[in-house]
Amino acid sequence: MAFVERQNRRHTNLEADYRNKYKRLRKLAKTKIEHRQEKYWDEVCERIEKSIKSNDPATAFSIIRRLKGGSKRVENMPIGDKNGKLLVNSTDQLERWREYFCELLNVHSTVDPYVINEVQITTPSRLDLKRQNKQPSFEEVKIVLNQMKSRKAPGSDEVTADILKAGGEKVIEEASVAGVKFLYSSNDFFHGSREKYENVNVLALLYADDLVAMCESTDDLEKFIRSFEKITQKFGLTMSVKKTCIMTLQQLKEDQHGKVLKGHEVDHPNIDINIQNQKIETVDSFTYLGCTITRDQRQDTQLEIRLAKAARAFNMLRYSIWHRKSVSIVSRLRIFRACVHPVLLYGSEVWSLTTTQEHRITSFCTRCLRTIIGVNLGDRM
């Protein structure tokens, strides 16, 4: 509006007054926009930091992906059928997803009836039912609260176990008071004849967790694998040979005085174990819980992977955050600590680094900080 008034008063005696008014309002609007932008980026930083601290990385990385921009939404990307043909129609895609999960989840398995009959079914007594229906005592709540794991993602109430533990006796007293009394019906339990539930699919038991086994010799390893497969088959579980691998840890030779000979490795025999007519692969490294474990037990490979992923996370925000003038340096540093640091230092609690490896991490952080504050290598500090 001030700009229109200024244009309408051009070449008049009031032109200078309206021009000064327009400049003053434009400066005021620019200042308010800058303040609002700083406030917005502070709010974004707080949401990311809150998600990281509450061990909710999914929310944090969804915010990061939204900041990056320019990426396609997953639901709009075509998928292929069994023959490799791309499906772009939403109906065909949903049908393909239904077909995929039906084949994945409905796995044929045979359960040994003898093993099932060995499972003891216990019916709770009246005394146990009465005890379970009683309001939890102060000591019971205290014991359960101490058994809860810290630094885990919260539930729908967004209250972490760390907050409950820090609340002290006041929180325990309030948690001891039951707000809802559950009235169970006879249909809430599996009891009685097993034949009635032989066709019931309990999806929670469809997959067992990952397992890492340590054996001292090849014979012990082969004996364990074959026993493991035999027992799991009795319970209707199938061992995934494709996802199973064998790795021998590096062992150096010793001289007659017990001194380790560097560069002289103990020769291990070739391990040839076949399960389900498939050979189990022998590898030099594997990934477990997001960390790469190598046979030489060094951190070089893991460090390379962490640096590459951290660099990718940093470069993803290069033009949307680091080079954007509207984002203050303080906000950039907060985003860097919330988005890049966790990627770089994932699993670092168990690292045993050399001086060279520590220098590589420091150099990476220094390069990132130079980019954030806009300082080149040739600039004098």
C-alpha cells in the first residue's frame, strides 16, 4: 500500500514524504521477516533436538527430509510386479503390495506335535487372579520403573522412561493409582483344547530376532548350526540361509616366548557348511544393528561408513540450510549437532580409535564448520 501511495505522489510536493514513509515501512517489514525466519528455524531446531533426545529418529529425519525438499514422495513412485513391469496405477500398486505381503507372511511350516505337547499350559488360580486384579503397590511400581530401559523412544504420551525415573516418589505414588479397571472376558485368552486354535495366525511370533553365535572351533560351529536348525524346525521356524554368514576372527601367530608376530596370521581351514542344500557364505565383515564388524576387529571400515553417511547427511542440507543467508549461524550449528553428529557418532561408545582415526573425525567436523560459517581454506582467521 505504501508503494502504491508513493507511486501516486510522484512529481508532487509530497513525493519526498511518501518516499521516506515507504523506505521506513519496507525496512520494518524486512526486519520482521528476518525475526520470523529466525524464530522458524529455532522452532525447527527445537523439534529436531527434542526428537533426537527422546530417541525418536523417525520424526527427526522426516523433518530433515522436508527441509531438503525436491525429493519424490514414496507413495508416488512406481513399483514393479513379479515380471519387472512398472505399475503406475494406484489400484495395481495396492494389489501388488497385498500379493507381496501375502507371500511374505503366509509361510508354510510344519510344527512337531511332540514339541507342542511338551508346552505346559497353566491356568491361573483364583489367588493369582485376585492378586493380579489388585491395585499395584508402591514397591511394585518402583521395581518396574527401575527395570525400564533408559534412552528409549516414548509412547503416544511422549513421556520417556528417563522422565518417569527422575520424577521420584511423587510419580510412583500417582502411577500406583489405577485410573482404569480392565474387565476381562473369557474370549481374551487362549485356553482349552489346542485343536481349536490350530489355524490361528499369531503374527507377533512370525519372526525371531537376529542371533550372533561365538564358537571356538569349526566343529563347534557346525554342531551348533545343525542343532539350531533342527530345533527351530520343530517349532515351525525356518532358518534364513541367505541372511546367515560365517566370519572367522583374525588371529596372529606367537613365537616360542608368547610374543605376537605382526603380519603373521594363523591359517584357518575353509569352512564348508551346507544347510537346506545351500552353502553358508563366509565373509570378512558383516553389519549388525547398524554397525559393521570386521574380522581384523579394527574400526577403519566402520569409520569409513560413518564418515560417508555423515557427509551425505551434511551435503543433503548444503543449499537448503548451510548456504541460506536467512538461517543464522547459531541455528545452523544447532541443526548440525542435531542432524549430522548422531549420524557420524553412531555406535561410537564402543570404538577404540587410533590417533589417525581421531584426526579424520576432527578434520571432517572442521570442514563442516568452515562451510557453515562461510570460511574457505584460504581465508585468514
